[in-house]
Amino acid sequence: MFVKGMKYEIRSVARIVLPMLIIFLCASMIMSLGFMLDGRVFGFTDVAEDSETVWAVLFTLAEALVGIGLALLMAAINIAVYVLIIHRFYVSFFTDEGYLTFTLPLTVDCHLMIKIVSMFFWNIISVLVTVLGGLIIFGGLYVGYTDEAKEILSELPYVFELLWTGLLQTSDHIVAQIAVGVLALLVTTVFQSLLIYFSICLGCMLFKKHRLLGAIVGIFGVNSIYSFISTMGSYLLTAFSLVSQVAYWVTLGFSIVLTAVGIAAVYIGMRYILQKKLNLD
């Protein structure tokens, strides 16, 4: 049943998100083709630099508009994924669909895991599509303007060297620093994702007659409190890191443990509300 529930959840989001992802990839291909035609066939960009002919200016303008459109579309996709996932959580548990949801032979834990897995699945998909679109565009740039593309690639080792040198100067344990940093990022991402779900549950529990309003108030209220606490924690982490390297590691480790406890707390809170405090009447 978990697999069937997961398929249904993914399809519900896919009906809106997949067309947007396909449009983004098609637009990336169009821009890539534009770079290839401009560099290998028409040379409109070079012509525009010498003389502002109508076709050259129009072609250059079209490239700029497609680039802006791609950036806006990618932002829209990320926002759409975020909003749809939140909307699906609310609809599945706190609207008329909730009656159907809780008649399925699934536990509350299973329902929550479906929502959590779906959230990370679509976030990963959006990132992968963004990277793929960037590679498609760069491929067209490489074909159309090989020398310029090679120059860009030649700068990458220097950039990575600077980053690596900077990391070595800040810590004697570079591998441990990277590992702990990745762990901290992962734990924080999971906590922030679950916090959104918990905010909806809390808001709907408090505003039983106006659940949609409660969900919105819960999201903004809880996340405002979390943002304030995390900002103060960042200041404290920075202050301690200036004292000594040991203090930095202790503070960072403590923040990871505290965030992990927060993950368990919000999950237990969601589970309790859905099991004991949910009233769809």
C-alpha cells in the first residue's frame, strides 16, 4: 500500500510539475540551438558588435529574452513544487479528501512518510532538471563558441583551487569539516521540510473552523519563530568560532544534535495531531 500511495502522490504533483519541467528543457534546447546557429551559421552576435543590423539586434534580443525566460521559468518551477507539496499535504489530511485518506489501510506514519518522500523526490528532480538544462545550454555554447567555452572551462580548476585553499586555511581537518558541514546541511534541510508540515498541522488544529487560514498562519508564524532562533544561533556559532577551533566544533556538533532532536519533536507532534486531534467534522 505504501508503494501505491507513493505512486498516487507523485502523479498528483506530476500533473502540474512535469509539463513545466518539459517546457524548461525545451526552452534550454532552443537557447542551445540559438548559440549553435549564432556561432556556426549566422554569426549575429559578431555582426551586432560591428554594425547594428536589424536581424543581428533581433537575434541578440531573442537570446536575451529566452535567457530571462529560462531564469523566470526555473524560479516558477521551484515555487510551484514547493507550493504544490504543501497544498497536497493540506488537502490530503484537512479537507474532504481527508475522509478518503484515513479510510485507506495505512498507518499515520505511512501517510507521513509518503508526504516526506514525495517532497524530497520532487526537490531532487527539480535540481537535476536545472542542472540538465544548464548542461544543454552550455553544450550549445561550446559548439557555437568553442574558444569562449574552453576559456570558461579553463577557469574552473583555478576556482576550485581557490575554494580548496580557503578551506585548508580555515581548518586543519578539512575532510571532517566537509563531512560535518554536509551533515549539518542535510539535518537542517530535513528539519525545515518537516517544520512546514508541522506548521500546517498545528494551524489546522488551532483553527478548526477555518483550517486554510490556520494553515497559512501556522506556516508564517512557526517559520518566523524558527528564522529568529536560527539567526540568533548563527550569531552564537560565529562568536564561538572566533574564540577557538574547539569551540567551533563543539557548537556545530551541538547545533546538529539539537536540530536532530527538533526533527524527532516535530514528527512526534505531527503524528500526535493527526492521530488524536484531527477532527474533519
